[in-house]
Amino acid sequence: MMELHEKYMREALRQARKAYALGEVPIGCVIVCGGKIIGRGYNRRNTDKNTLSHAEITAINKASKHVGDWRLEDCTLYVTLEPCQMCSGAIVQARIPEVVIGCMNPKAGCAGSILNILQMPEFNHQVNVTKGVLEEACSDMLTTFFKELRVRNKLEKEMKKHEETDNPSQNA
Amino acid sequence: MMELHEKYMREALRQARKAYALGEVPIGCVIVCGGKIIGRGYNRRNTDKNTLSHAEITAINKASKHVGDWRLEDCTLYVTLEPCQMCSGAIVQARIPEVVIGCMNPKAGCAGSILNILQMPEFNHQVNVTKGVLEEACSDMLTTFFKELRVRNKLEKEMKKHEETDNPSQNA
């Protein structure tokens, strides 16, 4: 089972790399049904200028269109980072029975970190959750992204400061 | 302020009526920015065969396209029924500062009933919430819908039973 989980998490990581290439926080997702990937998604929030462009929402949208049903009852969702409150909610609403997570998101995740929306007995659906599949690869991709982002932001700030020093008149 | 809230809640109720006409659970939503409605939505989950076709998600999608930003920071969202976990999550993710609710959903709502996702201090955004605007109209529409649905389901069941009694050979 773990071998299969790793196989599909590698596909989710491939999706995350597409987000990385766009300068988006690298998060990827695939939805598998009957041994076939029926939905893929990666974070495109800034590119699309739309909060609904999270990896999981895009994948759920595609999978629903594929099966022709709002219920994704025989599907497994693979995602590189613990889902947020919106995506965890969408997973429960779509009745997805199984979710496999790469690494956790202690500051904002809703599959055990801040909340555990996927497994609340108060809702009409609970999800089986497997955590830590290819955890290091998923986590490393995010760490590298944010490290690069900090360097880029710092450089931009310094360049701006130099420009201002070179052209003091523009500050008048 | 309450007069304005009622004005836009009436628009959300107009949206809900569109869902009703399709045989969908009647829930409607509008998003207002600068005195203008920039996003509308109504529940189309069965019609679209898609879990993302909740009223609020549709309205957020349209509003994001209208303002060209994933942040809906100057907007007020009006919805006839307390949002579910997915839609509450989307509202927080979109940084919507203000939500006005018609009636509550004690069994599944996530703006105070089961959870209060809109106002959790653990998240990076909290929402101002006004409840009970045109509460009776919002609630009555749902009650009537479910009453009709039960009658329809009962009639269909009885018709099926009669058909089986009339054609006993088909049960062999």
C-alpha cells in the first residue's frame, strides 16, 4: 500500500513543481479512482488571482467532471501539504473517503494541526487519513521555495535602496 | 445599516429562488463591494454534479474575477443560510471582512453552529458576522422546499409500490 501511496504522491509532487515554476507556493494534488488519476491540480492562486485556485479545489473540480457526480466516493486524494480549512471542507463535502498527505502545515492545516475537519464526528462524513508519505520531499520543496523567496525579497529591497541613494532627487 | 443588509439579503433570496426552481436546496448568495453587487451565486450542486457549485463558492469565484484579485478585502458577503465548512473556509481564505447570514444551520453550519471557522483566532483572518437578517424568509424557503421534497418522495414511493402490485410478475 505504501508503495502505491508513494507512486501517487510523486505525481502530486510533479504538480507541485508546476506551481514552483510559476513562483507560486509549491503545493500539488492528484485524485485517484480505480488505479487511474482522474483529477490533477497545483496552486495557482496568484497566477489566476483567485482564492479557489488551490491544488485540491482544482483537482476536485476536474475529478467531479470526470465521474459526472459531486460525490467522489471511490476516490483517494493525494496532496503534498496538509489541506487548509477550505480544501478540507471541500474534501468532506465531496465525500472523499481517503486522503494521503505529504507533510503537515502546523500554522494553518485543518487535517489535524489547527482543526481536524476531515474527521469530525459532528459532520456527516469522515475521512481516512494517511500522513507523512514522501514527507521530506514535500517539505523540502516548500522550504527551498520560501528560502529563495526571502533571498529574492531581500535583494529587491536592497536594489530599491541603492536606486534611492543613486537618485536622491526622486525622494524630494 | 440593517436596511442595507435587508436590501442585499433580498437579492440573495432572489438567487436562492433560482436554486428552488431547479429542485436544488434553495440557498443564495451575493457579494457587495462599494454599493455594487459584484458576485452572485445559488446552489447548483445536483444540476452541475459538482460539490463546488455551492452558492458562496460561485459568488466568490465571480467576485474574484470582477476585482482581479484573490483578496476580496472590501467586500460583504450575504448568504441566506449559514455557510458549510468548505464555504466558511473559502470566505476566510478570500479575506472577506464581513458576512451577513439569513438563517442558521444547526446541523452543519460553520459560522457558529458546529464550528466558527469565520472567527477562529488561530487563522490569519477573522470575519465580522451579522446573523438573522430576513431570517424568517430565508428559513421559510428551506422549510417549504423540504416539506415538498418529502411529499414528492412519498408519492414516488407509493407509485412504485402500486406499480409492483399491478405487475407482480416483474418481481419474480
